Amino acid sequence: MATVTVQLKILGPGCTNCKRLAANAEAAAREMELAYELEKVTDIGRMIGYGIRRTPALVINGKVAVEGRVPSPEELMSILAQHTA
């Protein structure tokens, strides 16, 4: 069976909260033993394309899952489970 890679994108200018969201998302994905790719998107045009109003935001497999806050790794595990089922 082929391993499915989860696509994670952190949308934001690279601020402290953006870095925390990236770290928490990676911790959650590792804890769940998911194969994942993480991309940090800082280009405003690309961010607007996702329809977000606040940063940081987390996009999972092309869908905005979190916007304007930094969930804990535990909460992100629940969010990841919903978006990868």
C-alpha cells in the first residue's frame, strides 16, 4: 500500500505565531506518524488565494483548517485526523 503524504501549508508573514503553528503542526503530524510535507507560504497573493482573513493559517491538503490562532499539538492531532480521514 502506498503511503499518502499529507500536504501542510502555513500561511503567514513568518511571525512568531506562524513559527509556533508550524512547530505544533509538525509535532502533531510526527506524533500521528503521518508522512507529510510542510510548506511555509509568505506571499500575500498566494495567501489571499486561500480566502483567509487572519494569519497564521494552516492548510491541510488544500483546505483551510485553522485561521488566526495557534492550536496546541493535541488539538492539531484532532484537526489532522478530521482532514486526513
